[in-house]
Amino acid sequence: MCQTALILVVTQAGPVDTPLALIQMKHVKYQGERVRELIKSNAALLFAGVTTFVLMGAGQSLFGPALPAYARLFDITSGTAGLLVSAHWIGCFAGVTGMFFKGQGVTPRHVVLLMGLGAGMLAFSVGWWMTLVGAFVFGMGYGCSTVVFNPRVLRAFGDRGPSMLSLLNATFGIGAIGAPLVFVLLNNDPALSFGVCAALAAAIWLGAGAAGKSEHAPDKADVLPYKLHLPILGFGAAAIGLEACLIGLGPIALIAAGETEVQAAKLLSAFFFAFLAARVALIFVAHRVASFTLFLLALAGACLTSLGAAIIAPGPFFAALGFCAGLFFPGFYVTASRKMGQDSRVAPTIIAAGLVGGIFSPLILSPWLEAMGERGFFWVVATITGLMALLAIANLRSMNR
């Protein structure tokens, strides 16, 4: 009778609805329902994370186009103004270090408050040193936010964690795309632009209270022990350092290559549009492709697009670099999490490794920007990413285990 029923189902449904197809349809339906249930049960955490990452993207992307304005305002060189980028990353490192030792009680409201204070100080621009402090304070909130949200979202969504992590980090691109355009609309005024960021931080703070209630620590029995993995941390430090230089110093490099300040700001928005596109694409593929393979592809793509910027046209290829840069952090973070375990110290260690690169790369490159010539910046990026891609190929098998 079971066989007869099966024959009837196949006959009535037609050749497409085979038993295998029916099973696949049910599996897809189950997976969809499961994802919706996970989103519903973690809605507060996801909402707070998404809005905070929009603020993070907006704040960080403003540093690049704002540097020439700050250089004129305080009568300093472009290289000296580039110290704002380093101050931001030093603040990130300080925040992550604090999270390593005392991160258990930190809530979304705490980290948003720090970013709001920093943005307010950048907006008032009372003096050069106070502006540097503002970049540092904003960076502290930025760094703490990465530790507060990334591991919790990765853990909360189980096997869909890498894809949801990509979604969370994709929203960073929304703020990063919009902020340079707003900067141009506000007549290249950093005070007004960072003032908007401060107001956004205040709005997020008001609505972020419920997110802390949804946090659940995993069972100690299920937590993999802390295991330091220096190779992946080295890859991450170099990649995030390059990302920091592209975002913070890229507009100055574009101006040196002949672009106007307005056009450089617009190209930075195009960079972040490509950055966002990469993160959105990862939502659909991150759980299907090995994370370090994605990281390798990002490095190879960055090498090729940097060569295009150096040889052919800086503007379009700089924008294309955003797609490659958008893959750096998710590929690095997921690989490092798998290699290093689920101890509460793992996330701060991973983020700190990236911040080492973020701090020192602009410090190293900023003084040399004028000496690099019109397109020297892109030759440097192409050389570094090419060497890293070769190292990644040599370590691909061990990193994907």
C-alpha cells in the first residue's frame, strides 16, 4: 500500500516532484523556518548590532575625507592629520584590551555611549589634541562593539552563524557608504558630519536597552579551550592593517593621483558600496565555502585591483578594492574562531590582532604618502597583498582544517 501511495504521489504531481525533490523542498522549508525562528528569538541583539555597526561604518569612513579639512583647520600636514586614523585604532586596541579582562558586564549601551562621546569631541574640534582624544574615545567604543556583537551573533545562530556574522558586518557598509556622501552635502564640514554621528549614537542608546537581556553565555562544558594560533592572527593583523590604510589614507592617495577632494569622497563611498556588496554576497555563501579560502580569494583580488589602480585608473579600481576589503574580516574572524576555541578571551584576542595592524599600518605609511608619488600607494598595497596571497596558498590546507 505504501508503494501504491508513492506511485500516486509521483503520478499526480508530475515528473518534477520526485520523492527526492519533495525531501529537498521540505528541507528548504524547514531551514527557512529555522532561520526565521532564530532571528525572532535574537531580534533585540540583532537590532542593536545592526544599528551600532551602521554607526561604526559612518564614523570610520568619515576620517578619510575629513583629514584634508582637519589639516587646513589646524594648519598641519596631511601626514600629521593621518594620526587621527592611528588614534582611532589605538582607541580600538584599548577598548578590546579592556574587554579581554573586564568584558562580561559590558552592554551595547556602554559601547554606543563611548562612540557618541568620541563623535561629539570630533564635532566640536576644540583643538588638535582634543580632536585626537575624540578619535581615541570613538575608537574605544568601536573596538568594544566588535567584541560585544561579533561572537554573540556567531554563537546565537549556530551553523548559520558565519552568514549572520556577514549580515551584521554588511550593515557596517551602509553607514560607510552614506557618511562620505553626507560629508559632501554638508560642504566638507567635519564638525557637522561627526555631529550627525553623535546624534545617531544618542538615538541608538535610547533603543539598545533590551539587547543586553538577550545575551546567554554558553555552557562551560560546551566551550572549546583557548588556544593561541599565531599564523592566523598574523594574517589578520596584516589584512586589517591594509583595510585601515585603504579607508583612512585612500582618499589622500586619490587626491595625490589627481582626484579632487569631492571626487575622492565620492570614490570612498563607491569603495564602501563594493564593500557592502561583498558582505551581502557572503550571507549566501559564507556557510558553503571554507572561510580561509574566501580570505585567500580576497587577497588575490586586492592584489589585482591594486595593480589596476597603479597602472590603469586609480578611481575605478580603488572602488573595486572595496569588494576585496569587505571579505578580509569575515574570512579572518571565522577562521580564527574555529582555530582558537570559544573561550571569552578568544574574540578580544582576534580583534586585538587586527587592531595591531590597524594602528601601525597608517603610522608607517602616513609619513611616506607624499614621497610615494602619484600612484605609489597602490603599488605598495599590490606588493603586500601579493606576498600575503602566496603565503595563504602555502597555508591553505592547514588553515581550512
